[in-house]
Amino acid sequence: MNKPATSMPETGASVDALREAFGTDEINAIVRRGRAGEAVFLAREAGREFGTPLPAGWGWDSAGARERHFCTGCHGECVQTGARCSEHCARVNATGKRNT
């Protein structure tokens, strides 16, 4: 796993931070799966690519992450709903339905 880190220093630093946060074995397994063709890890830096991209038309819009406020008890369900976390939680509490 060292070659991508040395040829992609920013990616390497990010992966190292993930290893520290979530455990080396866990992150290395995800990186290996991406390298083997599973769309679970992809890094692009300085014209280089390592891992496997998601199939065309699939993806995650990171713009929604800016909307997340990490409220107590939040599971991220309010992201990209157009509602603040507190509004979403109030709706869930009132209706008992999630992701509505």
C-alpha cells in the first residue's frame, strides 16, 4: 500500500488519518478491495488514480455533507432532505417515520 501513498502524498496522508481513526486493518482492507475492483475506494491526485470508481450514474453528492450539523442522536438522515436536523427529528418524532 505504500506506493500510492508515496506517489500521492495528500491521499497517503488522508488514508493514514483514516487508519489512525478507524484502525489500520479496517482501512487497509477497504483499500485492498478498491484495488481489486470493488467500488469501495477511489483516490485521484495529480493525474493519478488508485482504486475503483463507482459505476456511471452512481455517486454521492458531497454538497449534502455541509448541511449536516452532527446533532445529538443524528444519524445523518436529514442530509439532502432540505430540512435542518432539528426539523427532521421533530418530523420523525411526530410521525414515527424516518427519511420522509
